[in-house]
Amino acid sequence: MSLPTPDTGHLRRAEYSTVYEPAEDTYLLLDALENDRAELQAQRPTICVEIGSGSGCVSAFLGRVLSPHGALILSTDINPAANNATRETVAKTPSESTFGQCRTRFVQGIDDRLRGRIDVLLFNPPYVVTPSAEVDSTIEAAAWAGGVRGREVLDLLIPQVPALLSPGGRFYVVVIEQNKPEEIIAQFAELGLAGQRVLSRRAGIESLSILRFTKPCL
Amino acid sequence: MRLLTHNMLKCHVKNCTDPDKQYPLRFKDVQIEQIEYEPNEEFLVRMLPRIDWSALVKTAKDLNIGIPGSMPEDPASDQDFLQKLHTIIMETHITEGSMVCDGCSHEYKITKGIANMLLAEHEI
């Protein structure tokens, strides 16, 4: 990878003990964004949103990918420690973008104003297959516990994505094989968004992929 | 939190649906900090159509920040306007306080510059 990974060394501090540390899934999403760098720059995004930003590694990296152009990159997370970690990570990462953090679930509270205006939407959801009861059971579990088929959280977002994206807007999401990526792609096709698997990698027991969906231009 | 980010926030309490009252959220007991940045005019011009101008004017007036009442005809070539816009939406940060919805009176807290838009289950 030619672009440096954002420094998240501050996550070792006790105040960030509940924040998900960048791991293979995070790095795969960074690689997918970097692979698309030329296209993303040509798209010239103005508003980008990362849902569940955790450490802020992905939001900060997106700023780097878009440089020398600037965008507004809004990062949401339900965990206030993650909001703060994200702010610290983006502050350490040089880019031309403007960053904002908001404590919320998905895009609640910004969805109305940003409907049809999000040029790049990113989500590394809690995708691990767990009993339903584990979803949101603790602030730490909220970062990884995905419930039945690891889809319970992602499935809440999917129907909202087409309306949130601007014409030509893109949605990147991290999945594992148990989430049934082909089924997700078919679901989006029904909603009018074409999508594909753009990158896959095996990491331990996880078979990770990045799916990318694009809203048709007007 | 920049005023640019505030411009994107709207009350999302269930049954709070009066569009004239749930947006923009009104600042209450806020601390304001000005932080200087190098203006990026190209970005400002791209962002301008996505800003709700009347909400921004209302918010700036509430905070006693001077703002042009209307947008110039050709904002992209109006240096003065872009500099003012930059100062308002990019350099003005709210660090503490809250935002109140005039429709349902819900108060959203701002802590260390981060707005809490989370609602309890029964409010969604």
C-alpha cells in the first residue's frame, strides 16, 4: 500500500478501551478505497459519511485518498469514546478534508438533510454471527456482534442506502462469507443499485470481502 | 462542532414532524471557539448548494455572528463572500452546550465539540 495507514496509537489509552482497534477487516476496506483512488478523485465527493467509525482509521484514510481535494467527512458512532478516538485520529492524519463527528446510530439526525447528498458512504458493520441477544449487549459487542447470519445490523441500513446516496454516489461495506454477500448484492439490485465484490481476503477464520454499490447517475 | 456540521442536524424524535420547528436546532448556553484554517475556496463552492442557507442565517443571527442575508448571484467569484462563509461554517466551533428543538423541546447535548443525536428507544 502506498498511502500510509493512519496512526491510531492513541487507542492504547484506557479511555479508548471500548473502541474497536483497526484489524484485517479495517485494512481490507482501506485497500479497496486506495484501489479506487483514481475513480474516487474523479467523482470529486463533497459529502462523505462513515457509519460506526470506531477508531476513525477509515474516515482519516478516506481524507488521504481524496487529497489534494477536500470533502466534508462525517463520522458517526454510538460510542462516545469512538467519537473522540475518531477526532484524534483524523486530527493526526494530514488531508485536505474537513471532518465532523456525531454520536448517533447509523445516520439518525443527519439522514433527512443528507438524503440524496451523500457521495461516499462507508460501513464496516458488526458482522460476526452471534445470538441475537448479543447485538448491542455491551458497547464493545456493538462493534462486532451481528446477530443471525451477522446481518441484523446491516439489514437495518440496507433499505435506506439508495435514498441517502447522491446520483453516482457509492456505498462500501465490509462483509464475511456467512453474511451471504451474493444475497446482499441481489437485495441491492432489487433496490436499483448495482454492486459487486471488489476485494476479498482470508484472515484467520474470517473470509472477508468488500462490496461496492453505486447509485446510477441522473 | 463546526456550524457546517450543525447545518446537517435535524430533530428526529418520533412524532416531531413540524418542518418549520424541527430544523435548524437552536443553540442554547453554548461555548464558541474560533479556530483559523486556510480557506479552500473550491470546496466551499462545491459545498454551497448543499447548505441550507436560511437555516445558516437563522443560526448565525442567534449567535450574533454577522452573515450576508442572501447569497450573492455569483458566489464562486465573490472572494469577500467566500471568506465570510469560511469564517462562519468552517472556523466557528461549538465546544459545549446544547441544541434545542423548537418543535418538541428535545435537548441534544454537545460535549467536547461532539453532538449527541442518540435518542432513547421510546423517542425513536
